[in-house]
Amino acid sequence: MRALAASILFALSGAAAAVQPGDPLPAVSARELEAPAAPLALGSFRGSVVYVDFWASWCVPCRVSMPALERMYRKYRGLGLRVVGVNKDVAHADAERFLKRVAVSFPLVADGDDAVARAFDVQAMPSGYLVDRRGVVRYVHRGFTDETAAALAAEIEILLKEGG
Amino acid sequence: MRIGAAWILAAVAALLAGGCAPVAPYQRGYLARPDMALEENAGTAKALEKTFAAKEAASGGASVGGGGCGCN
């Protein structure tokens, strides 16, 4: 029985802790979706308010979240908002098909080896992490509805007013 | 003898647990693949479900709504 307990504990110990408000932004980098040679480090946005969004073509609420994020990005980009979309599609063609219907102008990165998703320990799709200018995660959104969009816009405005 | 059986049971349980493959929410694209569907033709599946619901006077239980994102 002790062996069984030990094996269960061993299996559980591999699980990373999910990123929560108050945690620092995980120091990870990923390759851009359309330019695989160009790595994008999330830490390079220090000094800006950053929203890191995990999305996929098979994720139904992402059909709501991606256009909403594009609107917010266009509205607040000049004030210091950066949005990074981390794609979780297995096939690149699926992401491309989705983007033909929902075009976005913010940077998108691929995460084929799940390194970024594991660093955040993503618990749902979509998941979004709003990070302040000092690199601290302040708000986490799991799932996305119109109410989420309204709350997120208010949170972005609060963080944009804060100093670095 | 009983201790030996417990060890064997523990070893078998550990082996079986190792065979499980948890699917993280961000990996559910694999489950969304067409070849992972129980019925590959969505139209046929819907027709069968409708017929079943009419004949049995009961519906539901076949699947759940949503895209498998684990967020609802």
C-alpha cells in the first residue's frame, strides 16, 4: 500500500502550479506563428500591460474572445497594451483557417511542444492572463463571454493608469 | 502471503496508472480531430440520436455541448 501511495504522490508531483494573480509572468519564449524563425520572449514586453491569451480553432468561446481582443488591442495599443495569442492547434492549417475568418493584428505564437501552456499550467480554453507593467499577473480569465470582455476592458484601463 | 499479495496489487495498480494518459485542457485539439469521433458522420449521428430520442422518449446523454474546452 505504501508503494501505491508513493507512486500516486510521484505522479502528482509532476504537476506545475497554475499561474494565479500575484505570480510573476513566466519567463518563456515561443516562435511566432507566421514567422517560425522569430522567437518572441514574453518578458520583452516589460513596461507594457500584456494580455497573454491561449486560443485554438477548436475552442468555441475563442470565436468570441479573439474578435473582442482585437477590438481591445486596437483601442488600447497606443496607451501601452500588448496582446499575445498562444495558439494550441495541433495542425497549423486549422489555425490558418480560423484566422481567415477572424483576422487579428496582435502577435501570435505557436506552442507545439506545450512549453508555454505548461509554464502557465493552463486550466481551461481559452485562458487569459492580464499582466501589469511590472510583469506581475494581476487577473486571470478562464473561458470567455461578453461579460468577460467588459470586465477585461475595465481591468486593462485600471492597469494602463498604473505606473511601471 | 497477504503482504506479498498487497505488493503485487500495488505493482499492478502502479502499472495501470502509468497507462493512463491525462489530456490537458490545451491538448483537447487531439480529441476534436474527426477521426476521434465516435461516429465519423455528424449527420448520421444526429439522425440516429433523434430517432433514438423519439423511440425511447428520452434524450441526452449522448454527448455534451461546447467545444471540449473545459471552460463551462
